[in-house]
Amino acid sequence: MDRTAKRWPLPRAMQAALEQAQMAGAAGEVPVGAVVVKDGEIIARAHNAPRESCDPTAHAEMLAIRRAAAALGAERLTGCDLYVTLEPCPMCAGAIAHARIARIYYGASDPKGGAVEHGCRTFEQPTCLHRPEVYAGIGEEEAASLLRSFFQDRRA
């Protein structure tokens, strides 16, 4: 995983993912946002919505992947990039592999629930069907700050 990219200005797609995360937080959801990019254009945006939708699978990545697949009319998102504000969990990492996402750019690491650089490390498993390129730490400070604020407010 390449953490050097966080030194550069945030890509427009990560800025859009952070905006989605802010929307999630404002709605009382854990502030995680995701966007899917194809040929330099954002084709899908989403934020966490499990509480709002009464759907435990309504993570930002899952919703963005579903919307991108619908927009492209295909179940495989070959050549697409996923920008997400938090390290994907095992469920989302599995969906990323099945969707054949080319590259993942994520912000904050998730030592408790992540499955890319932590936990089961989905893409390193010999049974993983597809291994996207992974770039960690893009917008890490901004994403981590949103999460910290969200959880501090709930504990207060």
C-alpha cells in the first residue's frame, strides 16, 4: 500500500467522498463516503445509510458499487476506481473484488473493522478472485477527523 500519495492535494474524487461522509454524519450515520470513478468522471456517489435504510449492508462502498453497476449496466466495474474515506470492511472488500474494481483509494485506516491492511487482509488471501491496486492514506486526516468528531459527540 502506498501512503506517499497523501502529501499531494486531495483528488476531486476524494473530496467528493468526504462530502458524502459529511452527509452521512449529518444524517446520524457513521460518516463514511464513497465514489466510483470511470475514465476520470465520477459515476456514482454514496454514503453510509444502514440506519436510514434498515439495511446492514448499506455501507458507502456497497451503495456506490451498486449505483455504478446500474449506471454502467454491468456487474463488473473493470477500469473503475473507488475512493472511500475509511478502510473497507470484509464485506465491502469482498464486493470490491467481485466487482473487479481496478484501484482503491482510501483515507483513514480501520484497525478494528478494516480488511485491507488490517484484519483478514482480504486482497492478500489466495482465494481472493481479484486484487485491486490499493492506495491508503488519501485524505486520512480529514476522514479521521470526521470519524473522531462523530463518535466524540455521541459519547458526550
